[in-house]
Amino acid sequence: MSRSLDLSLVISPTKFAHIVFRTKQLKVMVNWYARVLGTKSAYENDFAAFVTYDDEHHRLAFLQLPDLVEAPPQSIGLEHFAYTFESLGDLMQTYKRLKSEGISPAWTINHGPTTSLYYDDPDGNRVELQIDNFKSAAEAQAFMDSETFNKNPIGVEFDPEKLLARYEQGDPLEELIKQGSVSK
């Protein structure tokens, strides 16, 4: 039986599997991601670690390789990668816990479609922890198609302490995720 493949057919992957980091500080990186994302070790040795936070065998891997050099500032490469939390409560709980452990966000911004906290890991890789501000992908896309987004596709910075205080005092969630509601 022969099989014919259509060269014009683009098939998207079924899921995103993992990210692999090169590092000079294997244990420091493994411990930081355990604190930030709640990862657990799937396998570790002196030069490699594979960790996960869900049912995937590994979501992140770290390789401590000889002769690594620092990337020059402003070099081309990955800007950041992002994780979505279920709710504003989950994001605020994570913010409060990390702050108590001495881990503070490098940047906080309401992009419109998301409310986002950006953290820099020990090697300087940027990790975005976010929530979706819209109930559906269609609503988020409608916002991204709007003139408001066109005028400011980056978003509005906010003060995470103000957001936390308003969250803890019970302000309506719809108000808290509006752009500008807790501006710096």
C-alpha cells in the first residue's frame, strides 16, 4: 500500500513539549524553576536535569556544558516564554509567594489580552506569568483587532502591590484586569 503526502498541507503540532536551556549553574536554575513554577525533577545528574510541573515527562531541561560563554547584551535570541495561570487569584498568590521568597518581577504590564508579570531567571532568561483577561480567544482577538490595541500593542504597566491590595480587599475582578486600573 503506497502513501501519498500532500506537500502543500501544513500540519500544526498537537502540543508544545519542552524548552532546553544551556547553563553554567545547573542546580541554581533547577531550584529557581522549582520555586517559580513548582517543577519536580524527572531526572538529574551532574550535567543535565529534566523537570516537569504536569503529566509531561519533562517541560524544561537544563544542560551544564563546558565552555559556555555569556551572550552579549542586546543580542538576537529568545525574548521570553510565557505560562498562563487559571485565574487572577492564582497569579496573585504566585506573586505574593515569590515576593516573600525574594523573587520580584522585572516588569509588570497589562497587555490588554493578558495581565502579565515578567521574571528574570538566574541566567537572565525572561519568563512571563500571565492570565488571560478575556473569557474566549474570540474576545481577545477582537480586542487585538481594535483601534485601542493598534494605538498601544504593548500595554500599560501596573503596580503589582496595588493590584494585590485591591485583589485582597475584594475589588471586582473585571475592574482589576482592565488596562490602567492599577497603573504605576
